[in-house]
Amino acid sequence: GFVKLLNINTFHDLSDNCQYWIGEIYYSQKKYEVAAYEVLKVFNFQGANKADDAYYKLGLCYLNLKRNNEALNSFNELLNRYPNSEYRNRAKEQIEYIGRG
């Protein structure tokens, strides 16, 4: 359904939400490589309101793929770009987790 919505209109205010949820669906199916690929597309939308969500989910995808450096980059990017994000504390916890690894 989300793909269909994006095919109709990629310039809608909620288009980035549709793209994010496509990635979220793949993540829930443990298809982390595809999920990361789809979540990365969120950043193609100008003014994406799901960008902080996307950085966090991307970091989780990379963690599950054992790509710790990329996960760190995603979590740090979230903290740098969105210091007031609701994911701030979770991102810090993931960074600490990776550091203990």
C-alpha cells in the first residue's frame, strides 16, 4: 500500500512517512539489508519529518548486519542533526553498547 501511495504522489508531506514504513516493514521481517536500503530513501525527501526516525532505524539495521561502524555513524548523525530527537537517549545507549562490543 505504501508503494502504491508513493507511485501516486512523491511530493506529499507524508511521502517520507510512507518510505520510512516500507523500511520498517522489512525490518520487522528481519530483512535488514533491504530495510536499510529502503530507509536510506527517506533522505531523498526534502524536509523529511521522519529523518531522525530513519537515522535510528538505519543504525539498528546496520547493527543487525554486524556493520558496527556504519551503525555508529547513523547514531552519531542522529545526535548531531537532531539533538532534541525522541531517539536521542536510545541512540546514546546503542553507541555505548557498540563501544562495549
